[in-house]
Amino acid sequence: MTKCDHWSECGITSGGCCAAGHYGGSPSLGVCRQCPHRQVNGAVIDAEKSKLELAAQYARAELTHATQGPASEADAAARLAICMACEHRAVEYKGQTDAGGVGFCTKCGCGNNPLAMLTVKVTLAGVECPLAKWGKVKGTGASVASAVDAVAGVAKSIIHKLSGG
């Protein structure tokens, strides 16, 4: 069952009502994952994403990196400053520690892959914060190096997953 602050008892047999007006009946991930108003304890929740959705999102970010290049140093620094102040940043996450002390986002769903470290994520122009604190930016320009970096990133991510990460 999915939790949401908008659900209340309203007389519907074996169910409830959505205050956002999306559905009447038992709350479910299938219905609530589509709701942009889903909240738990007052915080808006990003819908849980499947592993396939996360893989596709990552592939799109690496494609943007290959075709547009990295985010500018100024954009990456601004993003990183926002992440450093975020309560959802963790230096140690799911058994992986960022030796640089910056850490991982615990909300994006990327897990503890070394490529999911915030020092890497903020440089990818096609990535956006799952809490909408910062968005996608234009890359600084495609190059052979950015294309090679993107392909290497995908390969490293696959190896990490295949090795149990």
C-alpha cells in the first residue's frame, strides 16, 4: 500500500478518497506514482521508479553528456553547493563511502554506484535533482573526450551492477 497525506476515509467500501481528486478506492503505487501531488508527512514524494526507468534516465544523461559535453564549472559548482546543504545527502550510502566527503543523493534512486556520487552527477548536464532543487543545463560542448567519458560511464555502471552493486 502506498502512503499519501491526501488519502482519507470517506465512506468508500474498503478504500478512501484522494483529496487531490485523482482516485477513490484503495491507494496503490500504480495510481499514486502518477500523482504530482503525492505527499507523506507534508513532503512531496517523487514516484518510485523501476530499475528500467532509472537505467533509461541514466542512459539519457550519458547521451546528453556525449552529445553536449559536461555542465560548465559554474553550473556544477552551483549544483554542488545546493547538494551540500541538502538533508538528503549522505557521505556513506548503502555500504559505499565517498572518500572526498561529498557523498550521494539518497533520493534519486541511483544507489551507491561510484558514478552516482554527487561530484560526478553535478557535472552531467542532462541530470536534474529529484527534488527539483536544480535542473538540466546546456553542456559546454561535445568532444571526443565527452563521448568516450559517456561510454566509459555506461560500461562502469554495468560492471558495478553485474558485480552485485
